Amino acid sequence: MNQILIIEDEEVIRRAVKRLLERNGYQVTEAGSVEEAQTRPLASFDLIISDVRLPGAPGTQIIETAAPVPVLIMTSYASIRSAVDAMKQGAIDYIAKPFDHDELLMVVERVIKQDRQLRQQEFLKSEMEKSYPVRGMVGECQAMLDVFRRIDKVAPTDATVLILGESGTGKELVARALHEKSQRSHAPFIVFNCAAVPESQVEIELFGPQDERESRRGGLLAKAHGGTLFMDEVGELSMAAQARLLRVLQGDDYSSQQETASSGPNIRIIAATHRDIRKLVQQQTFRSDLYFRLRVVEMTLPPLRERGSDIKSLAKFLLEKYCRQLNRSSLNLSRSALEAIRRYHWPGNVRELANTIERAVILCEGDPITPQLLAIDHHITTNRPVTDNPTDNLSLEEYFRHFVLDNQDHMTETELAKQLGISRKALWERRQRFGIPREKKGKK
């Protein structure tokens, strides 16, 4: 039962309001002044209804004292000035006396409902932020901690961000975190997958049909007004669409009543791609000027195979998540299942791990979850390269030398590193250590 405190010095009005609220299921406490109200446990109330003019202190004084409990102001002096003053001081709303009973009940119900929803949202948000640095993201390895720090630093700005990483590494989660931690969090977060739309439709999706580009019903750029547009797989945009997008970023091409050509659209653009965008620029399939516009801030997400113990932490986190979503009692991963998860290469990264765990939860008929339920096929991919002439007797250094020298003429550094199951940085370090630096004339 919701508890309401009424602060009113006129006893007839106070008792009338109390009876009205009690008849409608509210528990009501009375006070004749702010001083008397302050002797009550203010934090225990769901709503405080206070008159403006009271003996001693004005009713608006209770607003700050009772925060975050919402305060509804009653006034016999219904004017714009009194309403504005009360709202400026933090009142949730105001109602003029004499008021209609139905009107008062409607306002009380709305205020309590809105406040309850707000508190629930704040509680869930605070609990999530306590558990994980970024909502929905789990990670304690150094690479992920660097990502979390970069998000906290970049989010409050309006800088354009380019997120790089393999498919399934969580690029959209990072984009959402940047939006939620920004000053645009109250505005729309619009997702546009550049690879999911036919090339002929890309411009229409972004800019709207030609006959609608002067209205708010235009494309996604108009719908994202005031908020964030997340362009996933931006490397798939055609050259024509790239040119239009570049003009938008420069503020030269945006048809909308809400913006002028000189100011550009009031949106923040976050782009992402799993492709080697630098290589696309070198191949002249992606505009270098657009690339530099998008990468004001660049963030690279590590693949799952390079995140060490994060893999097990993620597996356990996802297991708890899907048990809740699928209304299953708590399950555990067997030691052999955890070992299978650790040894697998995870080419689909976190998305593949999530799908694997969800399927296991659905199919599991007991506890714990076994490797058979995970259905991981270790033959699909491995972090060791497959060559035409296996050389099992070679040392690791000799194997590295043979593989790099045999393949560097037709493979990029990214491709070499991927086949060897290491990062580009590790590849470079081993080249230096083993004395086989890449010739400048070779492919980068």
C-alpha cells in the first residue's frame, strides 16, 4: 500500500483529502506544517502533498529535505509564477485549489507510478554498474579494461568513434555503452547495418525517399536527431553512399527542417566494422577522407581467444543469464566443459559462445552441462595453422620461421597472425626476435 504524507494547515481541507485518498487505497499521514512534517520518517513515504502557504516555512521547503521522495504542491494561488517557482525548486507537479477529486486522484496515481519506475530503473542501472564496468559487458583482461576506460573517457563527448573488431566481439554493446553514458542518452539510439541493406536502398534508408527529405519522417539520420546513429559494418557501404555520408559529417548535405546546412545534423555517429578498413583504404574501396572522419577516436576490441580467463567468466555469466531468461533452475558447467570452452578457438567470438551456452541450457536435462551438450567441433578451426607439409618434429621457432617465410608473399600480416593464432603485435615481436622482419616491398 502506497504511503502519502499530507502537509496542510487547514484541518478541513487536510481531512477531506485524507478521506478521499484512503477510500482509494492509500495510507495517509497528516502534518500541519513543514516543521511537524520533518518529525516524520520522510523517506518512508511514496509521495508528499504539500500546500504552498503554511505557518512558518513555505511548503516548497520540504522538497529538498524529502528528496528523492516526490513532492506534489497544492496552491490556492494558481498562477504561472507559483507553478514555475515550485517546479524550479524540484516539485514533481502542482495542482490548484479548489481541485476536482478525480483530477487529484489521477495526478497522484501518475506521479507515484512514474517515480516507482524511475527508482527501479536507477536501481537496476546501479546494480549493473557495480557488477560490470559497462552494461552487459564482462571482462577483466587488460585489453577489456582498456576498452572500459576508453568508453568512460570518450562517451561524454560528441566525438565520432570507429569500433574495430572481429564479428561477435561486442561492437554494438560498446556503441550502446557510449550512447548510454553520453549526454544524448535520453534521445534515440538508431542501429543501421550497412551490410543488411541492398546497395540501391542504402541512401534511401539513411536519407529517406526524395519526397520525404523535408519532413521528420525521412531516413534514419532524421530519426536519430539529437541521439546516436550506429552504423554497423560501415566497410560495406558503396562509394556513392560513402560520399553522401562524408558530406553529412562535414555538414554540407542534410535535408531536414530541424537543421541548417551550415550546422549539420544534430547526431553522433558511431561506426563499426569487422574488416581491415586500412586495407580497404589502400585498395581504394573505402574513401580515405571518410575513414579519417570516422576515426576521430578508434577502439579495437580483442577477439575472445586473446582474452585469457575472461572466456570462463563469460561462459558462467552467460549461463546465469540464459537460465534466468529460459526460467531454468541454476546450472553449472562441468570441469571438462570448461576445459573444452578454454581450448576452442571461438571464430565467432562472444556471439558464438552465447549461442553455444543458450543451446546447452535449452537441451540440458540435468546438472552439470557436459561437453557433449556444448557440441563444440574442434575440427572446424584451430589456433594452429594447417599446412600442406606438416612438420611435427620442428621446434616452435623453426615452425614459425617456415610458416612465415612460406606464406608472407601471398598473405597480409593480419592473415598470417590469424593463421598462427596470435595478434599482429605478437607476430611483429616474434619477427624481431627471430630475425625475419618483413621487407618493405612486401604486402602490409
